[in-house]
Amino acid sequence: MAAVRAIRSEWTKIRSVASTVWTLSLAVVVTVAVGTLLSALSNSQFDNMPARERLSFDPTVISFAGMTLGQLAMIVFGVLVVSNEYSTGMIRVSLAAVPQRGTFLFSKVAVAAALALAVGLVTSFAAFFLGQAMLGPHRAGIGDPGVLRAVFGGGLYMTLIAMFSMGVAAMLRSPMLSLGILMPFFFLISNILGNVDATKKIGRFLPDQAGNRIMQVVPRVGDDTPYGPWAGLGIMALWVIAALTGGYLLLKRRDAQ
Amino acid sequence: MIELEGLTKRFGEKVAVDHLTFSVRPGIVTGFLGPNGAGKSTTMRMILGLDRPTAGDVRIDGTHYDRLKDPLTYLGALLDAKAVHGGRSAYNHLLCLAQSNGIPASRVAQVLETVGLTAVARKKAKGFSLGMGQRLGIAGALLGDPRILMFDEPVNGLDPEGIHWIRNLMKSLAAQGRTVFVSSHLMSEMALTADHLVVIGQGRLLADTSMADFIRANSRSYVRIRCPQRERLRDVLHQAGITVVEAGGGALEVEGGKAEQIGELAARYGLVLHELSPQQASLEEAFMQLTAEAVEYHAQAGPEPAPRDWGAGWKEA
């Protein structure tokens, strides 16, 4: 079973480098810490909020506020998992051992995505429960309608962000180039495109804008997003498929440098 | 057995490998020789399926590399000793390779022992010297106990003791009936290890011959003579049936090892000799001549470097 062997090999690779531990721990710590902090802040400032905001207050989303930053660590994780092969020259040894390039790439992505999912779910549940604990009277319960979906969705969102980064890194090969594009894009550009009126209609189909819909429980006032939470995650998954397909086709075609 | 047939690789306009056809046979060490930039590494990368040939074909035991099941158990290769993730330990580097080809983990400890890296097996590869990295690469090549081994410039960065070790390793692997294909840009190194020689220059095949034949054809011995009474000496030698050629700088050259005979003739006719020295053209010179037209990166024109001793090259490597 070539695929099973390749997966075991990729698991050894991923667990034997320090970058895996520090990127994933950073993702957990940043997401949970910032979410908890902002939840505490919202609780103390709730009475000063405008009525409109109080009406559409979404305690679940508030506890996930740290994901904007935490996802950056997930992006670094996804980029490094793939581009490490190129920056170290290991790709030549790896492809000599597993010459079926599809098996090589998708084993790597499968292992890294499984790890990202485990860490993402832990992060999401921790951020939710700690955040709600801070929200006091305004908190949501895990049994409330739509909440469990949002918490699971948070873990899926982080996994998909990491997978999208893997696809981009497989296309670009260079870690610096990949990070130089993905970090500013997800931290700034996508948010601007998704919130400015002129670009909103297109911007909300970007992977993170569509995907983070899954974490919303209470709809915003005047929200006219043309897709629901699962469809939003589906749009994000399509982006992931596109990035990975691009990475695979280029890997298959190019000389292994 | 590795078989190349019309193997060609173009990078844009530049032809790196040009219709190479030869085979690498089991049971002997085959040296793959060529100046830097001749296309040796590109050829080896195509053998491993890392680079796609522009034209032609290369087969391992009759099959394309990417069709081999568990390829590391057929062909082990050391291409680039630095192709390792520096943050990974030597043990884990070899373990991930072993797992991908269904090789038991116990084999990792074995090959680490073989190359002498057991003591640093748990150390991160980035702390390794070039020589240790080379040994780790060789351990990776030996991992699957393959019938075919391929080494790209394996003595680079090794100390004299390491060079001695790798030479013996290659010879013993070949003696076990394995196919050993090793590249170098040093003729002197090849002369000590290889039984068969494939020479390329600018991607083209220049020679495919046994080492013994190459030495026979190319190791010319001659006598160099300098004499203030040149014309007189020429006549004397001519009468004795010895052919003399002008050799620049006022010196004369005579083919073969006739130094004693020439000395005796000179004494008999009362001729003064300033030099009477038997010379041996080195294989390095023969190789330089063979590849002279095919060398891509000529050094700046300048004074000729002093002729080097036979075997001097490897000391610098």
C-alpha cells in the first residue's frame, strides 16, 4: 500500500520538526487568548454598546475573535509543511523515495490537514468555552440553536485555511513568497474587499470571508449575504480544491527543484 | 542495470544533455566523468525521474523509475548531501525514507552504523559537517539494500580517511554484484575506483570504455631532452633510428622510454645534455584533452597552470 506508507512517512516528517509544534501552539494560544480577552471586554462594555449592536450581539462570534490572528499561524503551518521540502532541497530525496507525485503531495496534505483539524477543534472548543465563561449574562450555551455547528465550523475553518496555504505553497514553492502573499491577503486585503461597499459583492466570495460565515449564529442586522453557513464553508472548500489542484498539476509537470 | 537511450534535456535554448546512449552494468564501478557543467547531475536526476527528459528514455532494470514499487529497494542515490531538513535528526530523516518504502525501522540503525553516524543519530542535521552530511546521504542510498547505487560527486567534502572509506565501499558494493554508478570531475579519483568509464562534455558522450583500455590508450611515456647542440643531437638520434619531435622552449621529445639509450649516444658523441628526463602524460591530461573542446566554463586565458602530479587532484577535493 503505497499511500499508507507515504502517509506514515509524512507523519514522521511532520512530527520531527520544531516548526510544527510552534506554529500550531501559536495558533491555539493566540486564538484562545485574544477570544477570551475580547469576550471579557464585550461583557464589561455591553451596556455602552449602541442598541443596534446589542440587538445582533453574537456571543459565539465574539469568542472566536482571536481567529483573525490565530489563522495566520495556521497559514504559516500550512506553508512550511509544503515549502520546507523545497527550501531544504529535501524534495529531491522525497520524490526519489515516492516518485508518484500525486501520492506524495496528497499524503502530505492529508497528514497535515488531519493534524490541523485536531488542533483546530481543540482551539475552537477552548475559545468558545473560555469566551462564554467571560461573557457572564450574555453568554451562549453549546446547546443553543446553531452554536454547536459554529464551534465545529471554527475547527473546520482553521483546517481549510491551512489546506489552502498548502496548495498555494505547492504552486509557489518558496516559503517567503507564499507567506508574503498569504499573510497580508488574509490579514488585511480580504477584510477590506469584504467590507468596503464597492467590492463587497465579490469580496464575500473570498475563501476566508465565505468560510467564516459558519461561525456566525446571530445574523447581523441588514445582512444580505447570498449564502448560508454551510454553503459559505463549501465556497471556501472550492478554493481549497482549486489551490491544491493547481499545486498538484504544477508539481506533476515541473522538474523537482 | 541502467540503460539510457538518446536521453536529452533542454533548458530553453540550452542543451544540458544531448542524446546520451549508454548502459551501466552490474558488478563493476562505472565512473561518470565530465567537467563541471557537463550534464552529469542532470543525467542522474533524469534517471531518478526528478527531471523530465526532453527526448529519449532511461530505464532501470527495464522499467521507468516511477513505475518501480518501493524504488529505494532497487536504486539508492546520493545526489546532494545538503538535501536534508536541517531541523530533523539523522535518525528521523532516514526513518521517514524507510517508512515510505516499507523498509523496517531496524534497517535505519544498521545503515547509521555502516556510515559511522550512530553517535550523532539523534542530532539535528544542520549541525553536521559536509563530510557527515555526505555520510548521511550515503546512508540514505544504502537504506533499501538496493541492487543499483548512484553517487553524485561522493568524495566532495570528505577528509582523506573518508575518501578512502567511500572508495572501498564502492568497490565492495560492486564486488557484491551491484551496479555502482559514480560521478566525478576528477580523472585521478576515477582512476582509483572505476572499472569502466563514461565521459561526457557539454552533454555529449565522449567516451564509453573500460578503465584499462582508457589507460592503455592515453598514458603516453616519452623522454624530454634539452641540449645546446640541438642539430648535432638530432642527426645522431636520426642515425640511430630514433624519431625526435620539437617540443617548444628549445626542448626535444622522444616517444617511449629510451632515456638510457639516448644518454649513451650523447656520451659517445661528446654531446652536452642539459636535460634528459623520462615523462609520463597523466590521465588527467588525457581527460583534459578529451574534453578540451567541450569545456563550457573556460578559465580566463592566462599562463598555463603547472603540470600536476598524478593523483594530486583528490587531495584538494
